Amino acid sequence: MYTIPVPAAPIDGEAVMPLAQAKLHLSVDGDEQDTLIAILRDAAIEWVEAWTSKALLRRAWTATSPGFGDRIVLQRQPVWVVSAISYLDSAGAEQSIAADGWRLSAGAAVLPNAGRRWPGTLVGDDVVTVTFEAGYEEGNCPPALVAAAMLVLAHLFKNREAVVVGTITSELPFGVVSLCKDFRRAGA
């Protein structure tokens, strides 16, 4: 069962791509556009995270799922720790699973511990909640993912309108997707 991750706090884009680095990449002098660049930088980082399922900076996440299935696949990696799993039982009451009730596999999947099974849940959306920490430690994000975020930032900065008129464009062969593809989870 795949999960929909939501960060507990917004990305600290400065830790992944300092504003000075972003401005240098965009060839921007002065401070008038710092707020815009910071917003677009953070959006670019979030885009790379969503496309690759990799968190570019370690932080807390909450993921929800409509059930357990045989496993819960966490959609942000690398996963460091799962701190809590809760669910709505068949009567709709919130329950927690003790920490000794699950294990984390190498593929960022949470499985019941040996000899255990997942409990029954209420039928519906978002009945299982997993709290976990995932992401690269500060300064250890793969350079290809930072470079991809920089390319997305440049695109967002240069194309601020929803429609561009009078141009013919094509993606460069060695673009964002090429930088990210080796980090993307199979089947994503």
C-alpha cells in the first residue's frame, strides 16, 4: 500500500540550495527578488522530491493510507526511523501500534514484525497514519538532485506566466529528468 507523505514542516531550502547559490545560478544581482527566488527555490526542491520520492533534506513526515495491505511503502526516502503508526479500527476509534509491532525493510516499506499481522481497519481514505523521518542529512544530498532543483528553479524564474506566446521550445536531452531518473523509485 503506497502512502501520501506530507512534511511536518516546510523544506528549509537554504540548507539544500543557499539563496546566494540560487542567485548566482540565475545571474541575479541585488536583493529585490530574494523573496521570489526563495519561494521558487523551495517549489523546485519540492518538485524534485515529488518526482523522485527522495527527500532532499532530513525532516519529519506524516503519511496516510487507506489501509495496511501487506506493507506500507513510504514515498520519501531515505527513511531513517518510523516513530509512530496509528489507524482507525473497524469501529472508527483511533488505535496505535506498539513500536515492536513493525519493522522497516530496505525498500522503505513498513511490515508487521515476524509472526504478527496488521490489524483490521475502518474502510475509507486516510485510515492509517505513519510518522517517520526521511531525507538526506544536510550537506549530503546527491549533487544531481541539487542540480535538477537548480534547473527547475531557472525554469520557474524565467517562465513566470502560465502561457508563453511566440516561442518554440524543447527539453534538452540532459535535463531535469535525466538528472533525476536514477533516483526515482521503480513504478513511480
